[in-house]
Amino acid sequence: MSIRSEWKDFGDRWAVLTLYQRFEQVVTMALSLLLILVILAAMWNLFLRVVVGLVLQGSLDPTDHQVFQSVFGAIFTVIIALEFKRSIVVSVESHDTVFHVRTVVLVALLALLRKFIILDLDKTGAATIAALAFATLALGGIYWTIRWQDAGRAAAREPAADQGAVGGSVPGRRD
């Protein structure tokens, strides 16, 4: 598809949007541009930390626990920003007006994972670790429930010919 036809398609889609839907599209595109800047800044910071610290100065010891936490914390920051950016792009491309809850929960799980990686166990109390663990379990349960519901909806949308299984149950799904 050429750029000209993509712009024409964009114009056709834009013409049928309500004022509020146009506002949402502009906001999501602005957020997308801001996230690109954040991702580039995070990548630059990570690049400087690893290349300058590890290669040029030799002061970045990857076997040091604090260095490991710092580098992987920075990597997860980039991954979280990329996933959040992807959710915005999917929202714009699919013309959804609401972000998918599943994506928001996934980003929250990634943020908790990053927190566990950079957590200094010597300075963190047991109550904080337990709270983070509970939050992770709760978000994991929510994520699993949402995926289970999405799988059920997808199976229900399959053509009637595919539902000719014994007893009329949906193949591959445990009720």
C-alpha cells in the first residue's frame, strides 16, 4: 500500500469520527510521540551505561549484584515503555476508543517484575515484599481471567460449523 493511499484511507476514517473520537485519536498519537521520546532517552541512557561503563571504563562489573540490578532495571524500563507504546499503536490502528484492560494489566505485571529485579533485599522489609508478591498474584489472576474470557468470546464467534463437536462444547476449552 502506498503512502498516498494510506493517507486517503486515514482521511476517510477521520471523516466519520465524532469530535470526541477525533480528540481521543489526537491524544493517543501525542502520547505515542512522547513515548517514542521516552524510549529513545531510555535506550540512550542504557547504551551509555553499558558501553561507557562496561567497555570503555571497565568499571561496570556484570557479576556485581547492584550492577546487574541497574542494567536489567534499565532494560525492563525500555521493555515496559515499548509494550505501552505498542498498546497505544494497537488502539490507534484498531480505532478502539479504550485501551484493552489486558494490555494495561500486562504492563503493570512488567513493572512489578522490574521492581522485583531492582529490589534491594537487604533494605526492603518483609511486608513490602509480601505486598508486591500479593499484587503480582492478583494481577496474574486478573490477567488469566481476562485471557480466559477472551478465549471464550473468540470461540463463541467461530462459525456454527466448527461447533459440531460432541455435546456442543467448544474444542480446547475447559468450562
